Amino acid sequence: MEFYGRAAVSDYLGDRIVYRNLSPVDERLPSLSVVQHELFLQAGSIPRKTQPEYARVVVHLLHRARTLDAQGTPIERLIFIGDTRMNDATAFANICRAGEWPGLAFIGSEDAQPANVERLSIEAGMGLYLSNRWSALADFDRYCASQGLPIDDHAAVVIDLDKTAIGARGRNAHVIDQARVAAVRETVARLLGEDFDQESFIKAYNQLNQVEFHLFTADNQDYLAYICLILGSGLYDQEELVNQVRAGELASFRQFIDQVEGNTGELPSGLASIHSEIYANVRAGDPTPFKPFRRNEYLATIERMGFLEDSSPVEKMLAEEILLTQEVRQLAEQWQQRGALLFGLSDKPDEASLPTLALSQKGYRPIHQTITHAVGDR
């Protein structure tokens, strides 16, 4: 593993990226509300990454972005670079179908096993290239050409941000996770004050963050942070809560927060207002209702980008910083030179990805514009 200088994702993506709210950072592209109106989609809701509506929005944005760059040059194929076989592969297939494009997706996740590649067909014209080495991207580029899907000016390349372009899965992703957990802990500790018990918090977070409880938490970190806050307040006992979930007595987060709403008189006075804010956001359908937590996540993420000296050992960078994935950066720059349209996707909430106005005035930048170290294999 080697160090390749400092850079930002925006060096090759620019502002062609959407975070969870699906409104492009590039203001030349239409917002989600405008796209929903143009596509006759349901207004007021934000589709998630694996939903067909999400794919329709992305396809619309890709067409608009292509028009800005090279009007008259149609998109004829889709290339997707991601890190999860379930979410990213599903999003890739949906985008291909919505755009009526053939395509190939690279799904990378490093491990300690010998280098391996698996090529799968989803359906006619759509395939997956699964690898446990990010350095296999160079071979993937050649493979695309051999399959009649060259990455050129007729290709749209969609690149996942989290754990792909930065914090490569299997190599550096743990630092992204550390930032999120630190943000949950800091948020809950600040709200509980002297009542915060770090040992109890860690126990609750680690247990409820398991797959067993995803049906209850909806695998939503805002929900999990709120649950840990309520457990820390003493309104619920963790063991009792776990037993109720396992018995099916608490089947959803909405049921849980509705119960808390009915018992707000038992909450410490300092928590009633934050509960009311979160509860209102949940009722409004906001998928990221715990705003203070997400703003802390943004800060915790930025603090872990580019802070080490350039002379630091690569092993230290991998352990402590959120790094640019050099293999993604290098190939993306090559594809851009060939005229391919590059576009970024992130399922991270906007509140955890973009600075507030006050922070922006202090020089803080969006995550994709933040400079950090680039590390990768030869």
C-alpha cells in the first residue's frame, strides 16, 4: 500500500454528487422537488437507494448532466462502482432498467484471502464484477471494453462515495464507522449530561446495532441514536426493551417513539424538547430526524480527513484517517479524460455531509470537497 499525495473527490467529480436528499450539490442540476414534478413522482418523500423511484431520479440527473457537458452525445451504457453487493448492485440494476441501458458494476471489498474475481450476470446486458481487491479496477476497465461496454464518451460512470471513493471497504471503512459512533456518543453524552454512562451506552449501541434488531431500528442510525438516548435517560431498561423486541411486542421504531411521546412527562426536562423535535421529524417522514447527531457526524468525519502529516506511515493513515481510494481516483481521472460522464452517489444524510452556513463561513467544506490523503495499491 502506498501514499499518493493529497486530493479530494471533487477533483474528479466536481459537484456532480447527490447525498441522501437527492438534490445535487451542482446547482445547475435540478433539485429533487423539480425532478419529482417533471417525472410525476410523489412529492414530499425521498426515495431510498434501492427503490425504483431513486433510479428514475438518478437517470434524469444523468441526462441533464450529459446535456451540460456534451449536448448531442447520448448515454449508451452505465458503469457503476460500489462496495456492497446488495444495496449497490440493486441500485445499479434499477438505474440500468430506468435508463434502458446495458451496464456493468464493479463491487469491491478487500479481505485477507487470495485475490479473487467473480463475474455474474444479473440479466441480459447487465453484469456484476465482484472483487476482493480495489486494484482490480484496472482489469475491470479492460473487461468492460472486452464486453462491448467501453468507458468512453457514451458511458455514464456512477461512483458511490462512502466506503468506495473514500474509506474503501475492507481497507479503510472502519474510520468512517468510528466517526459515526463517536458522533452518537458525543450527542447522547451532551444531552444527558451528568446522567451519561459510557459503559451502558456502548453496551446498548453495540447490541442494538446488530442485524437481529434491524427490523426494529430500520437499520437507521438516527433511530438507533435516539433509542440510546432514551435508554440513557432511564425511561426504558435495555434488557426489558430487548426482550420486548424479541417477543414482537415492539415491532417498529415508530411504535417505540409513539410510546415515548405518551410518557414525555417522565423524561428529564432537558430531553423533552429534543424528543419533540425528533418526533415531529419522524411524523413528517424525515429519514434523518436526529439533526444534532448528524451535524456532529459531519464534524467527526471532517476531523478524520487529512489531519496527519504527509510523512506519516501509510499504516497509521489507514488506521486513523478517512482516505481517498487511489484506485478509484486514478481510473476515474482516466475515464474523465476519455469523455465519460462521472456522477457520485452517497446515502449519507446531507446534514452529515455538508457544513452549516456558519461552518462554511469558517472554511469548512462538503465531504467530497475536503482534501485528505490518497492511498492505494500499485
